[in-house]
Amino acid sequence: MRFDILTLFPEMFTEVFAASIIGRACQRGQAEIVLHNIRDYAEGKHHVTDDTPYGGGGGMIMKPDPIFNAVEAILGVTIPFEGYATLLPQGYPPIIMLTPQGRLFKQAIARELLPHDRMILLCGRYEGFDERVRQFLVTDELSIGDYVLSGGELAAMVVVDALIRLIPGVLGDEAATDKDSHSDGLLEYPHYTRPFDFRGHVVPDILLSGHHANLEIWRRQQSLIRTQARRPDMFAQVELSRADQKFLAQFDSAES
């Protein structure tokens, strides 16, 4: 999978993408990350990428021409008047804007994007982009939360990390991502490791029983408890089996 990232600050990504799972995936050829400085595609001696907004108001707006120029140079294509979306049926990659106005990025969206072998991530700054970038270039908009950052770079890092770890072969355990929080609509169950007794706090006996069927039941129950307590919004969407319902009724009764 290849990620082309358009940003005013490519240096922000260097250390992050060189480390850990992302760095190893790139070294093994499982992922490719190419950084593009938007200023390189701005016209004029000073390579200006922003300007004051029409109609007044505070802040600066990122100009559309450097962004369009960058995409056309990277993909070797001329964007038609009707917009970039008309090129998607020809196999061109999606262009994703990282913005607080986008749809909330979740594990399900990461899996939705996984089949793409290439994508362009667009990182904004200042007060955002000229609206024509959104109308005639961008094919998707993602937000990593209901808050505002200084730019889209950190959000792009989050999206890249979430996607790369889903690429088959990147993680040692092929089934590891199936157990992650959010993969099945629940938060992940608790984990323990040595020592067995830490300052009087001991590991639950079930984890030492060797009874795998009971262990899976316990893990499911712990995920239910944790999700109900911490993310009731998620829990409301979970399809509960009869066994789940019976356990939760017993648990709620014991807690009351």
C-alpha cells in the first residue's frame, strides 16, 4: 500500500514513520510512504501557499492551485473541470482530506480503505482549504475526533498507522487485529503478564486454568462489561447473544 502525503511540514513525519511497525513495514516493502511538500508546487518566487479569505474574517486560507498542481504532478493527470472524482472509475486513488469536518475515523473505516493499494492524504493548515479543493479534488474527508489540531499531519499519522497494521503480514499474528478494540464493536478485554502477584494484586485464576473455552467466555464477558461502562454509545450498537444477555442481567443484578 502506498501513501502519498501532501503537507507543509514533511519533517514532522520522519521520526514517526521510521520507527516500530510502520518502519519495519516500509523496510519490508509492505508499505510505501512518500512525502510531498506543498510549497514545491506553489507558483511564484516565494512559493506562497495561503492567502486572506474573500469576505474578510480572521486567519489565512490555503490556496487551491498548489494542491491541484501537486496532485496532477504526482499522478501525471490533468484534473477535468467536472472534478477529480470522475477519474476514480479509471483506477486513480482516493484523495482524503484530514479535517475536523470529516466523518469520524473508526476501525470499520480503516478496513473499508484497506483494499486500496494507494491513496493521497491531504494535510491542511491555518483556517483550512479553499472550498474548491473540497468540491473538485477531495474524494473523502476524515476526522480523528471532535477537536481541532494545528494541522492535518497528526491525523494523517493516525490513519497511516491504523491502516498499515491491517496489511496482511505486517503483524506477526495474522489474527491479532481481529482481537483489537473496536474490531467487533467491543472494547478489548483486560490483559495480564508476569509477575502473578504484584503488590498483592493477583492474576485472575481463569487465565491459568488452561480451559480455552471458558477463557474465551470470560474474555467476551470482560469486553461486554468494559464497553458498557466506558463506551455506552458503542454498547448500544452491539448485537447481544442470549448468553450475553443472561450474563449482563446477572452482572447488573450483582452490582445493584
